[in-house]
Amino acid sequence: MSTERRTAAIIGCGDIAHHHVTGYQREGVELIAFVDPLPAARNQFISEYGTGKAYASLADMFTELKPDLISVCAWHLLHAPLTVEAAAGGVQGIICEKPMAVGLADADRMVDVCAASGTKLAISHQRRFTPGWEKGRELIAAGALGEVVMVVAKFGAGLLNCGTHAIDGVRFILGDPATEWVMGAVERRTDKFERDTPIEDSCMGLVHFVGGTQLFLQCDLDMKGASFQFFVRGTEGMMEVSETACRTMDGGAVGWVDQDLGVPANEINVIGGKANGRQTRELLAWIDGGPEHRCAATTARDTVEIMMALEESARRHQVVATPLAEKGYPLQLMMDEGKLPVEVAGRYDIRGYLNREQADEAQYDELRATGMGHHQIMRTLWERQQEG
Ligand SMILES: NC(=O)c1ccc[n+]([C@@H]2O[C@H](COP(=O)([O-])OP(=O)(O)OC[C@H]3O[C@@H](n4cnc5c(N)ncnc54)[C@H](O)[C@@H]3O)[C@@H](O)[C@H]2O)c1
């Protein structure tokens, strides 16, 4: 383990960036730069954390500084170009936010560029560090459910947004099996976006893993109970597992048996805190020659492949086998091909309120002074604007 204090830079000073800062602080990493085209955003981080220098772009930063680590915390479509630029700048490690990329070509480019530069790239599916999912993985690996037959996951807010966490989480608890094929259905009748990326109104999919385990997922359909809790059925038992709880039932049990996670549910961080701290620690250890990070880009690209295969299946009306041949964004291709005509006119973005460009910074500061988090502040400012 290196004894020198490592340095880090945050690229994209918005909501999730605060949790990356927490992760670095918990592991003693020094924050030396905050990069954001918006002066209010980058300067806020300098003043709140009392460290680092502010830059308008990654290129500007590299003219003066080369941090050891970089966090890519901008919106989805910028993940690939910023990761590639960071790797070209010679950093040792990158934590890039989810979804890793919008399309398999970008995901594979990120993997290849980082492999060539020797940069360790982790994708921030930080829920892999929650005790509930870890317990689920441990019990399944120990054969507590026999052979896993089927996992069911139900979530909302878009395939690229919550879907990537859910699919990645199911892969995690199953021990990261390879995918054999995917079949999917996609609806997009409204002009829906999420953080500037066109997304579906709703979708569902069946994922068949090598070995025969299947995952059935639905997104933005029935929202009752939608969460990051998975229902797992095995040949010898069943499990309900979320980030904060895990319970099992088998042939000998009277009913559900709560599994001891060793930590109370209300002390588990699904974002930030211990989750981001441990995510950072595992990256530092990986850089120092330790085991591959559980969120390594080579694993996360398989989650991208499942999401893209689901959409490609809807595009082609076929079961789609992996490796996925289509390297673009199948939803965009379907839109371009006229396969998803918009029936309700009017572009909208379900996370558009996060765009800080037009925000009233005086009101922002007032709300921040009350202790409110960034996401809630932006939502509140947007609601005030709607009310006129
Ligand atoms: N892992 C999680 O649980 C989790 C949770 C929330 C968000 N996210 C992901 O984090 C990413 C950011 O989401 P957010 O909610 O923090 O958004 P946000 O809008 O709050 O912050 C994004 C910031 O990036 C800045 N930015 C834009 N272009 C840039 C550029 N070229 N270089 C540097 N900065 C730039 C913006 O000005 C903004 O300040 C998204 O991809 C999202 O999916 C992950």
C-alpha cells in the first residue's frame, strides 16, 4: 500500500459529486481540483470543502495539475469523453458515474483506453457496497437457495438511471454471471429525456444468464413497491434482498428468516458515506496491486450490454444474443428509424430541474444554508419557478 497521500479531482460539481468528496475524505485522499463549466458550481465546492482549485474544464486543469484520481460526475453522455480525456491525462484511477455509457461502443472505448493507459476504471454502482446486497451474494454463493432459477426486479426513473443499478445489483448478488441472451419490450410515446439523454417511457425485459438463471425486470410500469429490492427464487429456497435487508425462506423454515447484516438498516448508506468510502478504498487497493475492483469497468460494461440488448431486442423484435453486435444506442436508432413515433408532443426531462444554468444563486445559497442537499434545492427552485 502506498504511504503517499493521494490526490483527486472532481469533474462535474453537482449532486452526486458531494458523495464522491465524502468517499475521498473518508479515505484521506486530498481534493486538489473541482472542475465545472459553471462558476457557481465549482466555487461552491471550494468554499464548502475549503480545499482545491477551480477549473472550467478538464483540459484547463491538466495544464496545471495532474491528480492521481478523478471522479467523473457529469451527466451520462459526458461519461465516455471525460473518462477518455482523464485517462489520456495519465491519472492512476477513475471513478465514473453510472450509467457507464449510452451505447456499447462508448463503454468498450472506455475499457480499452483505460487498459492502454494503465488507468484503473471503476463505475460508481456503489450499492455493491451495501450490506444487504453483500449478504445476498454471500448466501447465494454458499448455495443457500440451491440453484437460482429466477430473479425479479422492479424499478422506475428509467433504464439508464435506476435500471443500471438494478441490473448491476442482480448481477452482483448472482456472482456476475455472463449473459447469454435478452428479450425486451420498450414503449416511448412521449418525448422523454433523463439528464439530456432520450429514454423510454417504460420497458421490460427477460435476461438469460449462462447457467440458466433468468432475470425478469420491469421499469416505469407498475410502480407499487418499485425499489432496489430483488425477489430471488432458487431450487431450495427464496430470498428478498435489498441494500438494507435480506431475508430467506427454505423448505425447513416456518416463514421468512431475517438475516443479520451486522449493522442496523438506518446506518446503511446506499449513496455516500460508507458506500462511497469503501468504493474509494477498493480503488486505492486495486491501484496498489490488490484485487480488481468489484465495480471494475469490465464488469459494468456487461450491465450496459444488457440494457442495450433489451432495447435492441425491441428494435428487432427478436431475442438478442450476446455479444451484442449493435454498438450504438438502440433507443436512439429506433427513434431515428421512425419506430417510436411521439404521440404526445413536447420534450421533457425528468431530471431537467438539476440544470443549474438558469438557477437563482441567491435562493440557492439561502436553501443551502438551511442544510438542504443539492438535489432537493434544485427541485425546490424548479417548483418555485413553475408556481411563477
Ligand atoms: N451512483 C448514484 O447513485 C448516482 C446518484 C445520482 C446521480 N448519479 C449520476 O451522476 C451523474 C451526475 O448526476 P447529478 O445528479 O450529480 O447531476 P448534477 O446536474 O447535479 O451535476 C452535474 C454537474 O456537471 C456539470 N458539468 C456539465 N458539463 C460538464 C463538463 N463538461 N465538465 C465538467 N462538469 C460538467 C454541471 O454543470 C453540473 O454542475 C449522472 O450521470 C447520474 O446518473 C449517480
